[in-house]
Amino acid sequence: MQNHPIDEYTSKSKFHDIVSIDGKKYLLYTLASSKVDWSLVDIEPLDEILKPVVHSRNLFYAILLLLLLLGTLAASLLYFHIQVPIRILIRGVEHIKNKNFGYRIRKRRNNEFQQLFDSFNGMGMEIDHLLKRVYAEEIRSREAVMKQLQSQINPHFLYNCLAYMINMAKMNNNKSVIAMAHNLGDYYKYTTRNETLVTTLINEIELAVNYMNIMNHQLDKFQYTYDIPESMRAIKIPKLIFQPIIENAIVHGLEEILEDGWITIVGIEEPDGYRLIVEDNGPGLSEEKLEALKLKVAMENNESEQTGLWNVHHRFKYYFGPNAGMQLNHSALGGLKVELYWGK
């Protein structure tokens, strides 16, 4: 009698294992009987036993994949419908923060974010409008202040010139009267133009030269030089800036010396700004008087009768901003060094 492949397991009283029969796996249980010489054998295909487990496993993977897809879809929807609009709003706020008040959100959304976008655009438009109004008011205020400061230019200068012309006429010095009249006419033709508060640097230099010629008619005791780079000549600056500085150099400096006087005007261009330096060879100031003059010039309100240098300093700051102004120091020529500075 031929043995069956499972006969080798029936001799055992109790046994279970996975066996392979004809290339197929089975789960084998054997139980020997103590009463008779028989063994109870139970054999089941392993595939049938594991079929519910495999089915559950596949179902689990399918559900996991579906959840992953749904999660990705939900994340994408949240990103495009929530995160992207929020980023657009943040970008708009950054533009407003960087003073780009003309920025507008152009994106269109078919949800509640469109209302936020419209509100943001309306806010930006209102801020832009209000700032332009404030800026226009500030400009008008500055123009009013500059006109008020400009009007403080010493009126007694005219009286002195007229007195000089009267004296020259009494002495029958008609050439001096005519020359003074021409210079004085050109001077006041320039200074009384109120249609604009600014001019070019070269025009101011020409006015300064005209003023020095007028004063030299009266004093006949000083010379002047000026050196302005071509790149600076067309720069816009407030009107009547040099005349008070030149007047201060002549009246408080050169008139007090016996020898011939000198006035130099030099323009210097730097990488981040410009400087204009006016120097004279007058007697100068002591350290104490120079410090006192600096304090007077820096004060917000002028409390002295000498308004010239204070006027220039504050008009320069009004026009060019807080980083501009005037510095006073001792000059290498012996007198006072007045330096105007402003940024590009």
C-alpha cells in the first residue's frame, strides 16, 4: 500500500503545521485517538483561510489611499482658497507698509475674500487720497513759511544803497550812480519774483555776484572768487540763500579790517550729497562767540535781531529736510566759514 503525503503526520498524537502539497499550501491539523488506531485529520487550503484577512488588508489600503487623496484634495482646496488669498492680502499690507499707497489687489475671487480685497483696495485708495491731501497741505505750509522767511531779508540794504546813490549824485559821480542803479535794478528784479520759491544754484551765484558788486561800489575794499562744478549749477535750491551769508561776511567781517578783503564760494559734490562753502578773511569770532552763534542759528525761533544766518539754516531744512542745514566754523582765511549741506 502506498503512503499518502500526510501519513507521516498521523503518527503524532496532536499536531498542526503548514504543509505544501502539489505546490499549494495547506493548514494541517491532526489528532490521534486513544481508543482506536485512528487519527483525525483536518486540512484546509491556506488561501481560503487567509482570504478574509487579505480582503480586510486590501480594503484597509484602499481606504487609506482614499483618505490620502481626500486629504491632498482638501489641502489643495484650503491652499488655493484660503492660503493664497491670505498671502495676497499680506503682500498688499507689505506694500502699504513700504509706503506704496497706490498698490491695488487685481486678483478676483468668487468667495468672501473678494469682499476683503475690495475693502483693502478701498482702504488703500482712501489712505492714498488722504496722504496726498496732507502732502499738499504740508507743501502749502512750507511755502508760506519760506515766503515769510524770505520776506525777512534785511530791508535796510535798500536804504543803504539809496543813501549811497544820493551821496554819489551830490558828488556828481554819475558813473557810480548809474552802475549802482543797474545793479540794484537787476538785484530787485530777481528778488521780487514771487511766482516761485526756488531757483538754480547758478542763478543764486549770479545774484551773489550782483550783490557783491553793489556792496563793492560802497566799500571798494574786497574781491571775490567762486568755483561751482558744472554738475551742480542746475540744482534747484531756495531763493535768496547766498545774499544773507555774503551780507554777514561783509558787514560783520570785511568792514572791520583795514586790508583788502576776500570772499570765496566753493561747491563740492560728494557721493551722497552736496556742499557749498562760503569763507572770508575777516577778523573771525572767538570760540565762545562762535558757539553762541551756532546755538542762535539752531534755535527753532529766532530771538535776536540778526535773522540772516538763522533764516538760511531753517529755509534749507524746510526745503531739503532734516538732514540738510548749515554749519559754522573758523575759516583758514581767518574769518568765518559757512557751509551749506544737503543730500542727493
